[in-house]
Amino acid sequence: MLEASHHYFNEAADALDLSDQIREILLTPRRVLKVEVVTEDDEGKLLHFTGFRTQHTDVRGPYKGGLRYHPHMDEDHATALANLMTWKTAIVGVPFGGAKGGINCDPRQMSRQELDRVTRAFVKGMSGMLGPTLDIPAPDVNTNAEVMGWIMDEYSQSNGFSPGVVTGKPVDLFGSLGRDEATGRGVMYAMREALKDQGKSIAEVTVAMQGFGNVGTHAARLIAELGGKIIAVADHLGAVENQEGLDVPALIAWTAEHGTVNGFPGGAPFEGADVITWPADVLIPAALEEAITGDNAGDVRASLIVEGANGPTTPRADEILRDRGVLTVPDILANAGGVTVSYFEWAQNIQQFRWELDRVNDELEKVIVRAYADVRTVAKEKSLDMRTAAFVLAIQRVGRAAKARWPIRETVRL
């Protein structure tokens, strides 16, 4: 994944004619941290994991990015995702830099108490590196509002009451209204804007979706509420389809009870991998990275892809899709709703003033619509695809911030 993120960066850097030295400066993380996480399980036996945190850049504000609990979490994943966060925060214009991290544990094999202890051990290991003006984690794969609450509590025990140290907290613990659905809502807004460019509306299209976790469920619900037909959904355990449109509220309820879409009585089962090439107008990959590859990109039948996941399309697949005229709204734009409302939450914590839900959603819509328009403008002016245009815009904004802070000669291209 690190190689893919660098590939997309370099395509944009080519368009900007950046020197090798400037590319290296912009790609190199400020620091990469490894934390030994040692605690006890519920039986008193030792648990031993490694925590990671890559802090890419803070030139536009504090480091910002999620924490992922997954057995395959490693330094390369953290670094690749931190790079993407830098560009994502720049595209939507929030005052953060990029970071990412996590722990190489499997939460499915751990109790709630064990997860709490592992989380607190990680926070202790990150002492001096986290803080409301330093580095602000958020939920990611296999972490949630409860985990963020534990982080806030552990940090506050040593630093005083500090709700702004993390975002994505429970609403009762000074989280923001609308944060839980923010990424999915942002996907819906991005999809709506892209469809406008194609002369369509959400109510006119069919949608296939890979992944039905937080992002997928909220995006599906909001799209269905606007008249869009969700005709195929796949997760890691199964897949269901209904050409007349799945009953999304019923599917969400089924998934909440059973932990998977598999077996949902309102749809027919199919092989989950086939969702990528399903005959739908729109494809939303909202699971893990590298779902669309050189092997299946040529068979994608959607005319629009809206990336709800981070890094779901490999460079080879992206090239194939471009050649075929498939419009892709890239992850660093399409799924930026989460970090946008994280910014709103952080601002509320600093202000000690809560926003109403309507304000959160209205402000999120403004940010995503503006960011989409900004990327589209760059794409048209420079004759670029949306992904390369998004990276170009982000690099320009980070570069201009760096030039404003550092004594860099105007002749240096950034």
C-alpha cells in the first residue's frame, strides 16, 4: 500500500514538475514510532503486541489520523495511511497534518477488558507524543467511540481534562453529534456531486457496495433515503443482492444482529468477490485496501466509483479504469467526511460549546461540495483525472503552508 500511495503522489508531482529533493521532503514522515504494548489478559497471562504511529507532517496543524487494530497492522501501513491523511486534510481545508497508527492485535480474539488494557498501555507508550495540539487520534478499522473514550481517559489522568486529545468519542463524553455517520455521509455527498457531472441524480442510479461496516451502512442508508437503489452488498462473510433494491434499514438491522449480511432473507446470496464487477451504475468500495486490482478492473461495469475505503484501488487498476473512462472519486476526497467532522468535534472541545446536528451536517456538506469543486477545477485546468488532481491540490496547499512557515526561496517549486 505504501508503494501505491507514493505512485499516486508521484503522478501529481510529475504534473507539478517537482524536483526529486522536494518529493523526498514531502513524502518523508516527520517521525515513525513503535511502542511495545505489554499487559495481561483476563487470566493474568501476558499479552504482547506492537503499536505503531507515523506522524507524517504537522505543517498545516496537529497530526491527525485514525488508530487501526488489526493483526496485519505494521509500519508500512501506518506510513502509507499517514501520507494519505496529509493530503486528505489539505483537500478539505481543515487545519491538521497527517498521521496514522494502530496495534497489531486481533480485537475479535480479545475481551472488552483486554482491549481496554491494551489501549491504555499504548497511550502510556505514546506519552509526550499525543495531545490536543500535537497528535489527535480517531477511530479506524476495529476501533470505535468506546476505544476513543478510553484514550481520552488515560491521557486525561496525566494531563488533566482533555477531551480534544481524540475525536470520534461517545457523544456523552464530548463527542460530536453526526460523527458516527460522517464518513458515510461524506461519501454520499461526493457521489451526489459526481453524478451531477454525469447529468444524473442519486434517485436514478443503482449501487453496488463492498463493505458494510460504519462507512458502508451509513452511506447505504443515506443513498437509499434519497431514492438510490442499493442492489448488491458484500462483506467479509457473505453477500446479498436484489435487483429491485435491498431494504437497507432491514439489512442494517440484520447485520447488527448477525454480524454479517450473509443470510439476509431480503436478498439472494452471491460470491462476495463479484460485487466489484456487479452490473450497477455506481460502485462503492468501503472495505479494506486493494479491492480493485489489475485482475478485476477491466470487468468493472460501474461508470462511477466512489472510494469509501482507504486505498481500495491499485495503481494498475486505476490506469485501466482511466483508460476505460470510468470516473473515480478518490479516497482522499470521497471519505474525507470523517476527518472533517473530527475537526468539528475538536473545535467544539476547544470552544467547550456543542453544535446541533443540523449545523454539523450543513457544515460537512459545504466542505465536501467545496472540496469536490476545487478538485474538479484543477482536473479541468490541468487536464487530469480526479485522483491526480486531488493530489496536485493537496501538494500545493501543503507546499504553500511550508513556504509560509519556513525560509524557503520563492524559486523552489512546491
